[in-house]
Amino acid sequence: MCGVAGYYCSGNKNIKTILKDMNKCLTHRGPDCSDIKYFQSETYSLGLSHNRLSIIDLSAYANQPMCNNDQTLWITYNGEIYNYKEIASILRSKGYIFRTNSDTEVILYGFEEWGVECLERLNGMFAFAIWDTQKRQMFLARDRLGIKPLYYYHHDNIFAFSSEISALKSSLPGSLTIDNTALAFYTTIGYISAPYSIYEKIRTLEPGHYLLFVESRLMNKQYWDVDFFNKEKRSYAHLLKTIPQKLSDAVSRQMVSDVPVGAFLSGGIDSSAVVAMMNPATEEVVETFSIGFKEKAYDESMYARQVAHHLGTKHHEFFVKPDALSILPKLVKHFGEPFSDSSALPTYYVSEEARKHVKVVLSGDGGDELFCGYTINLGHKISELFNLIPLSLRKIICRAFNKISFSENNESNRILGIFQKRFEDASLKKMERIFSKSCKFTKDFRNDLLSEVSIDPVVDFFEKLLNHGTADDFLDHIAYLQVKMSLPSDMLTKVDRMSMANSLEVRVPLLDHEFVEYIAKIPVQQRFRFWKTKWLLRKAMEPYIPKDILWRKKQGFSTPLYYWFGSQHETESSNNITRYSSLNANDMWGRMFFDEWKNQLN
């Protein structure tokens, strides 16, 4: 895992300071080695930067930027290709001579042999750039699911790219303008979705896309997309046998490494399934890492401990305390733009703890998107059921609900409140319902930050993705939306920034594209059965994981912000948390993050 950057401008200019500044911004992503390669002529100046975290082929021969044998192609690359040995074998049969045992060289020769089509052969996570010295063109690509990041800038005579916004921003002349559409994304759903960034002229390369930069022209093209719309129904017996085997294959592929590999273990279904598949793939005792909270309603450490004991791992726990809020400035710096997912805090700390023991961990990200694991899926199904009740009767029921004073402390009233919400949701169109459930902040929060900025582009973005393809069940449209938006721009962004802030590589077996393609073809009725989220995955993993873990209620990886802010009010006036005391926990965190980001702009 690494940090990559590049800078191109027309004319023969001294760009060494620019590249050194970009490289310095990415040291945390690759502390093992750092290098820059410069190319200059009378018509252009170019630099490629690389910071290396050594995982495969630890020798200096595998350092980057790396060239092919005749030095016509140069690569800077972030990621891991898990089938690189198989591809290398094919390339050797074609006469290619390898100087290293690295996956970097495999990409380089793969591009030399197959061009853009090399992407179809790569199984892994990646963001890379290849400079062709003869054609004077730059080829950049990002992996299918968006596990690794890549930002770029193209304006006037400058083209630049980087793994993180901060490095890219350091290379650009003058000030950057805030993108109002990106701001609308943040103040509604809490993150900024690709292809946008918080700055107008900086863009995020979308998952499954590549760029071709030649003669100051830029071409952006999609090479892969997930398909939830063409189904292949199989028997349950077949699925329950095949899913563990395919997950085991993905885990085995992602265990390839020249350094020890551990795992994040939350005690939930997804991470437990991944760890269960790791044991057969290694002779070593797997090291697992989990986060806990003293606030019991948020703490899953006892479940992680139970799974670790059952699977025989060497388990490490770290308990996050309210003073964790003090690292907010550090978090903001690494994200480089507003990002409101507060689980970034525990993700940072579990990454910090894991890095004391290993360089690589596997995680369970992706299971909710593939197996209908989010409560929004259940809520949508219930709303659709309520929608069968005649509208006139629903209105009568809603008026009756409005006369009741609900209290979350009363279980009966809490359940009635849920039913009221479902009846109200049933009156909304599908698009309105999904968008409203995806909005993280209150309207007051949004209005306070947005002023006159319209959220219409965000609504249009949602609608375009939800209307993509044709499916028998709307949950497949929701799954497509999640895989295209929240998965890469929220979940994977959070894990990448917080792990790489600690020089830790995180791999995601559930997002092995071959596994994703297989699961996406399974009908919703089989993935989401008996009104149970992730039913199929739970059932498939019964031979490997205790049933009380598999079938317990989904808890989710959330942070006890409400309790933390309360204690901070009493103990720490210096951090000005009391300024936000009138807001709910989500609005408070979102506003604190945004204000700190603005503060760091100055």
C-alpha cells in the first residue's frame, strides 16, 4: 500500500519543489521508501512520486516509480494485485523477463502487452498511473469497487493527481473554489460522492473508471460496473455450499503477502465470516483486533471476544474513551474535505493498535451492501407492505398516531412510533423515501451551512442511480445505489484514510470482484429471506460461526457521541464543544468536522 502523486505542465519548468511537497504530504501512506522520477523536454515537465509501504517483495528492486525493461513505461502504483503470480506466468510465456517478484511489475508488463484490457485481468485493489514516454500519454486507473482512492486536477496547462486531496492541493497555484454541489452532498448525506470533491477543479476518479491524458486532453471511461439486474436462481443447498467456498477463495487470494496478515474483528457477521475463512489459509495463528466502548449500548467487544475464542485467534482489544475527540484536527487533515462519519474515530484507533503488530489486516466491509444488511432494506419492505393499505385508511391511522405522545423510554410507545414512521414512509414515492432515509442531518443543519445552495443536484444524482437498470425487486436498485455511492465514498474512504494514517494496509475480501459478481446475480428473495437482513450469509456461515453471533440483532459500528459530548461539556471547555450543545449528536459532529476543516483552510 502506498501514496502516489504526479504533476504535469507544459513547457520546460522546474517542478522539483512541487513534487517534493506532494511526496511529503503522503509519507504516512508509505514510510518504507520514497522516490520521485522527473521527465523533462522543451514542451513539457512531468514528475511521478511514490511513497512505499512494503508488503510484497520487500527488496529495494520493487521500489517505485518503476520502469519496464526499455524504460518507455513508468508506473506509480497504490494497491495489491492478488492474482499477480498467475498473470506473471502468462507474461513470462510471452517472453517478458521479470526483475522483481512484485505485483507492480506485473501491472507494468500487463499494460505493455494488453493496454487498457489489462484491467480486465487484475483481481485486486488499485489506483495507478503509467506514463508512456514515447506516446507522451498518461494512463490512470482505479479498481472496480473504489477501495483505493485517486484524485485529479486538470486546468489550463496543468494535470496533477494524488492519493489524497492534501497532496494534490499543495501542488496547485492560487486558491481553490468550493464546489457547491459537493457542499450539498455533505450537508445532506454526510459525505461527498465521486466524481466530486469539495473543490470545483479537483475531481475523484470513479470506481471502475480509467483516465487517459494525452496532449492536454483528458478522456474518462468506465471499464466495469456491478450488475444486480440479471439473475441466476440456484437452489439453497447449492448457495449454502458455494458461498463459503467462494469467500474462502477470496480470503485465500488476499492472504498473499511477505509480511504477517491480521484482521479487524467487530463480532459482527461480516468480519467474523472473513476471519473464519482465514484459518484454513494459513498455518500461523491469526491476530485479530477490535474496538470497544465503556458505553454498553455501543460496545460489541464481548461478541468479538467470543468469535476470537471460537476461532482460536490471538485477540487484541482497545477501548476508546471520550478524550478521543482530541484527534479531530488530525482526522480532518487526513480526509482533506468534510466527512461526517463519526466511526472514523474508532477506525483510526483500531488501525493504530493493529499497526503495532501487523502491516496488513483483512476487514468485513461490503457485506451489508451485497446481502441486504442495512435496516433501510427492511424499512423499505415494510413501507411497501403498508402501501397496500388504501390511502384513505392510512390517513386516518396517521392522524390517530399524531395524537399520541411517543417516548423512547417506553417500549410500547417506541414500537408505535416505528409504525407511525412506516405509515408516513408508505405515503412517499420510492425515490423520496430512499433519499430521506439517506439524509444524515436535520434540515436546520443543512440550511445553516448551505444558505442559498440547492440540493437538487444531489437528488438528481440519487435518482439517476436508483433508475439504473431494471430489476424485479427494488432492493437491487438500492444495493446498486449503495455500491456506487456510500460504499466507496463513505465506508471505504473512511477505512482507507484512517488505516493509511497509521501506515496500515486494509484488504476487503467481501469486495473481491469475482465474489461481488456472483452474489449480485442471486435474487433478493434468496439473499433477504423471512424478513431477515443478510439471511443467506448468516445461513451459509452456520458451520463456521456460533449461531448466537450469526443471528443476533444487527448493532452496527457506531460511536457514542451523545454520551461523549455530554462528558466533554463538563470537563473540557477549552475545545469549545459547548458551542454546539444545542445540536443533536450527528449535527454536532458534522458541524465540528466542518468548522475544523474551514479552520485548517486558513
